[in-house]
Amino acid sequence: MEDTCWHHLTAQDALRLLDTSGSGLAHAEASARLERVGPNMLTEEAHVSPLWILLAQFKNFLVVLLVCATGLSLLLGHTLDAVVIFSIVILSALLGFYQEYRAERAMRALKAMAAPTASVIREGEPVEIPSAEVVPGDVVVLTTGDRVPADARLLEAANLRTEEAALTGESTPVEKDPTVVLDDDAGIGDRRNMVFAGTLVSYGRGQAVVTTTAMRTELGRIATMLQSVDEEPSPLAVKMDFIGKRLGLGCLAVSAGVVCVGIARGHPMLDMLIWGVSLAIAAVPEALAAVVTGALAIGVQRAARRRAIIRRLPAVETLGCTTVICSDKTGTLTRNEMTIRKIFTSGRVLGVTGVGYDPVGDLLADDGPVRSSADPTLLRMVHAAALCNDAAFVGNNGTRRLKGDPTEGALLVLAEKAGVGNGTIRQAWPRVAEVPFDSERKRMTTVHRGPDGSIVAFVKGAPEGILERCVAWELGGQATALTAESRRHVLEVGDRLAGEALRVLGLAFRRLDGVPDPAASGRVETDLTFLGLVGMIDPPREEARAAIGSCWQAGIQTVMVTGDHKLTAAAVARELGLLSDGRDERGVLDGRDLERLSEEDLAKGVDRVAVYARVSPEHKLKIVNAWKRRGHVVAMTGDGVNDAPALKRADIGVAMGITGTDVTKEACDMLLTDDNFASIVAAVEEGRVIYDNIKKYLTFLLSCNVAEILLLGMAGFIGWPLPLVALQILWVNLTTDGLPALALGVEPGEPDLMQRPPRRAGDAFFGPAVVTALSALSLTIFVGLAPVFYVYWQTEGIPKAQTMTFVTLILFELFFAHSCRSLRFTVLQLGPFGNRWLWLATLGSAAMTLVVLYVPSWARAFHLVPLRWQDWAVALSVSGAGFVVVETGKWMAARRRRAVAAWGGHRTERETVASVAGHAA
């Protein structure tokens, strides 16, 4: 019966198919079913042990190579070298272990959502049992505040509403109706005759027969999808692994070649092995993992200041190559604050300015602002809005929040904009009776005693239901008979407002002779006088519209994925610019249409859809897969349980920090503290900055390593002595490279950062710009160091030559650290003092070098001798000249780029957009 469409059956058919009745199951039968179907609990996959996670950190090729170098150094008696190398290995492993150990807890959060107990009917009597013992066929009793223990078909309901945001992503409570029978393909959000495991009863009461339990529920299906979705390594992780393997293989090949040539020339084998280890140490950037991790951590801190919490470090970099952002609507692209946009009263439509729950705004007619005091009907209408209302705002204007239904909150704000304070008017018009809202009547009535002692009933509800109970309508304070023509006019206005994706409510009133019997709602809600209509919507965030514009400029496509209705979603999308004319011709796809498409067909046309409406959990995963099949890097936002599989599958899963469930927060890569789409775009910008900075300091790090390989390799092949000993190489690679490289991680973004198209995840890390910069830096260092070593070796001996090579190499690196602030702009174009941390790092590295050079015990340990001022002049001149050469090359390249840009400036905007989109695709 797992494939049964329970929402397509009547309540009696469901009872019959489940072989039960309204009196519930017998205890013996319930026990038998529990034995047969198993407990009503979510299962989870076996977790990887912490020990295995720790051991997995040593599978990296560079780490293995460094461990081998540690062992060889110990065998050769180089204990200090071995200790330094192994310390770096352990530090990198512990950092990786900490990240992965905290990564997988989504299933635990899912299990915590299950109701601990459930009220069921067994043999005609209500009993309280553990939710794990609920079985198909049980009749569960639901009351306000209960968490639904399993999926169930409703048998009866009284004003029953459930919070299904965890499954549908929509925050509005869903009204339930056990009498309806729905189509087979009705989505979860439309199944008003069903209740679902893990959702919350927010209002009313009811009874339902359990149809499915445990992993067969909608919540369980999501858990199954979550388990089956494999996380993919980030583009940065792939590239770092590639770089590490190539560097490792390259250094092994060069080291082996040098050792073999040396032995063939008659050098002692032990000396050649020491040389080989030195060359391997020179080739391997020991600080690579630590520096990359440090830069990502810096990116995490910077993103956090912009309200985006990164849970997994590589996600910072992945954000930088994002090409598509699939965003939820409610609360992310919109404010999640219902706002009245238009009202119809006294025969005319008025606009309402202001957004959200801020009571600042005006009521506008064609000829200007309208005051409620000048129109008695408008005044009575806002009285009805404030009085026929159970909501309230708590706190002051700066921190106030709504307590109650969002629709009623919008009505309160309307009254405040019209000059009617809800606290004052409620004191002046105390409530003396009420008829609560229910789903059958679709209206609510409150009765109040006015300041003059009169008794007045105010009614709000669905326009059609209100209008059919009205006998008159009020125009400018005068009641006029409601004719067939006037009724038709009101309904046409209501349809027009609904066509603008506004949720429409009708308001009416009636004067009474006395306080009525609350049970006599039929008599109270007759002979009403119609006051008007209000049209409201959850408005888009202003900053979201600007952020979508930034995405467009940066070549990133934005897609709205929502459980809301198609018309509402399309209206919000137009306001945000997602469906605006002149930009693109993308459209709206409904969940039912999406269901009919295969993943292959969807992938073919996925870039032609800007809005997905009425989606289910499978749909969200399907959308992410379709984009990924087209080669895109996808960021997916969400707040409900239904979003977790899609978030895990996406390259970047973005959860909502305010409204998000624990499941979503555990499955995500990034958490928004303000639930704001604009914060995603800010994080994307930070991701681009981080990726640029990683390229910069990798170029910086590797330039030194490549120069060392060239120098040591050349020395080995032509028979020179060692220009640098192993410990000197380690000092340069770890200390001099490390601090400036970390400082490059906080380099601000370049001026054109968000005007560039997103890079493709498959692009080679060492593109033309990086290769050119790396080659220029390495060759400049090599060309400067080789003559320095040779001249000092011939004139003053090997120790002095090694010391001069050591100092000149450090000065080269300190100069080039500033040059590597950009691979495209010169230091003067960026501003020499734009990165104060880099100045502190280079000065600190220089100070430590002076210590190791002039403290006798350190100098002896590192095989260094003192230098005269003339030697310092030589080292500074050589390294400074190299810096000037590199900066001049960047300046000439920038001039060529400007010339190309000027030549291409005649292109139209559409051609430019097409170019950007083509690069992204």
C-alpha cells in the first residue's frame, strides 16, 4: 500500500483499505502490525568512526611524500628537519579531522523532529503511546500544539491548521478539510485532507487514520534522499589534490635525476641522498595546506561579518565560481511580512505605500494622499481591520515583532498608516463577543461596544463569502443598496487584485440591537454592509532586487524555487527583475509540469526557467541535478526539511539561520544569520576574493619553490656545490613564505571583481595569467640568484655564497609578496599601503631573518655567516631590480587590456550579456 494515493481516497475508503475503523485498532492487532512493519522511527546510516576520519587525512599525496621525507631525514641524521616537517603534517591532519568530524549530523536532527508520544484511539478509548509504536491503521487524535507522529488521512477536523513549513517551505498554516478528495498528482502543499509526520498542529483539532510510518512517510522519504545524496569535493579540493600530485611526482623525478647524475659522476651516494632530500624539500610547498586553510578561515570570518556563516571551509572558495543561485522565496527574496498594497473602498482603488510591518506609509488616490478622517467609509474600514483581529505587535518600533497571524498583522499596519492606533481603538471599542474563523465559513466576526454604547459587528473573510451576505455597501459614509451590477463590479475589482497576485480579503460590518449569542453566527453574519477589499502580498526585499542585479552583472543566474502559487511567485519575480522584459525570456514552471519532465529534458531547458512554483522535495533535487548536468556550480537555499537533500546535493547548500530547521542547518555549507538573499551575494563576492587570493599566494609560494628547484637542479647537473642546505630551504618555505602568504589572504577584492563572469569549476587552476606570473617570478629569482651564488662561491667560499643566496632569496620573496597582491594590477594602481597586514608580515619575516642571521647559535645551526653592508647592498639591488621588472611587465599588460576594452566598447549591452552568459554556460 506504499504507492496508494491516500489523498485521492475518501476517509471511509481509507479506513476500509487499512482494515480499521473510527474506534481504532485492537491492542493485539496493533502489536501484530508493529511486529510486521517495524517501529515508527527514522533509521540512519552507520557513521564513520572518528579514528577512520583521522586516518583518512593521511591519504593525501603531498602528506605521504612529506612523511617519507621525514623518515629519510631521520635516517640521514637530520633530526631538526624531520621534526619541522612532521609537525606540519600533524597540524594539517588535525585541521582536516576537525572539519569532517562535524560535517554529518543531519540525520540526528531529523530523528529529533519525531514526536516523542502520540495520542491514539485503541478499542474506542484514547491512549497515550510512544510515537515509535504508532502503526498504519491507528486513529490519532490531534490538538493544538501536537506534533504529527506519522502521515495520516484526516477523518474529521474542526478548524484544523498545521504548520508544514518543514515540508513545503511556506510559513502560512495550512487549513485542513477531511471532506475533499484530490487528484492523484496533487502536491504536498495541496493535500488538505492529509497530515504529515514532523509537522505541527497550530490551531484546532482533528482525528486521522495513519497511512504510513517511519521511512515510508514524506519525512522518511526526505531522509532516504538525504542518505543517498553524495557530497562532491569542492573545486578547490580537486585542484589542490591535482597540484599536490603533480608537484610531488615532479619533485621525485627531478630529485631522482639529480641523485643519479651525481652518483654517475662519482659523488658519494650518502651526499647525493642528502642532496635529493634537500631538492624534494625545496619542491614541496610544506605550508600549502596550512596557508590554504588559513586563507579559507579568514574568508569565513569576513563572510560572517556580512551575515553568512560558513560551516565548511572549502565552501568559501566554491562560492566564488557559483553560476546559479536557486533561492527560496519566502523570507529570503521576500520580507516574510505581509503588506497591504491596495484597498478598494467607496468605489475606488487606493494604493498603500510602505513595506512590511513598519507603520510608515500613506494611502494614495490618483489625486494624492487620502486621510481616513475625510472619508467615513475608509475610517470604518480601518476600524474593522484593527478590531476584527487577534494579532498584536510587541516591543517598540525599532524592535517590535508580530505576535499572531501575518495576514492580521498586515491589517494592523494598514490601520496604523491610516492614523488608527490599534491599542487606542481596542480600548475605545472593547470586544464583547466573537465568532472565530473556521474553514467552512471562511470568515471571522468580532462584536464591539462603541464609545456611544452602540453594538457593532465587524466581519472579514473571503470576498465572495462576505459579499453574498451583504445587502448594502457604503460609499462616502452613506449606505447604498447592493445591486447585481454593483456586486459584479466588486467581484471584478477583486479578480483584478487577485490577478496581480495579491491575497484579497473582504471587510463588512453590521449594527446590532444588543450583544448576540456567539452560537448564533448565522444571524450575526447576515444583512451586512460591505466596506471594501484589501489586497496584500509578502513584498520583495529591496536589497534582494539590488543583489539580483549584482548577480546579473556578475554573470550569475538567479532562480526562484518556491512552494507558493504560480501567480504569486511570478508577481514577486517580476518585482525582483527575474522576469523583467529586456533581460531574458525565462518563464515560470509549475510543479505539475516539472513532474512530467525527465531530468534529461529538464536539463535541456533549465536555463529558460526563472521561477519554479508549487515544488516538492523531489523537484528541488531534480532542479539542482538539472543545472549540474549542464556543468553549472549551483547554490541552493532552503529552510525546511524538504530542502535538506537538495542542499546537500548542491555545490553550496545555504540554510536560513532564523527560520531554518536543524536538519537544514546540519546539511548546509553556509548559514545566513538574516535569511537575506543579499547576504548570499555578499558571500559570493567573498568567495571570489578568496579564490583570487589563493591564486595570488600560490603563485607567490610556488615561485620560490620553482626557483629553488631550478637553482639546485642546475647546480647538481653542472657540478656546483649546494647553493642552499635543507634547513635553510625549510626556513624560507615555512617562515618567509608563510606569514606574507597568510597576509595575502586578507587582500581586498580587485576593482572589477563583480564585473567578471564566474569562472568554470573545470577551468585549470594554472591558467595563462597564473602561468605567466609564476614563470616571470621564478625565472627572475633564478636569474638573480645564480650569479650571486657563483660569484661569492668563487671569491669568498661556499658558506658565504650560501648565506648570500639565502638572504637574496628572502628579499626576492618579500618584494614579490607585494607584487603578488594582484596578478593584473601594479602595486601603484592598487595603492602601496592597501594591505597593512602584508607590511606587518614582511617586516616580521625580515626581523626573524635578521635574528637567525646574527644570533650566533642560530647562525651556526643554519650554516650562516655574517654579512657586511656591501653584501646587503648587492642583495637589495638584485632583488629590487627583479621587483621593478615584474611590475613593469604588469603595467604593460594592463595597458593592452585597456586597449582591448576600448576597442570592444562599441558592443551592445545584449552582446555583452550574451558573452557573459556564454562563458558561464
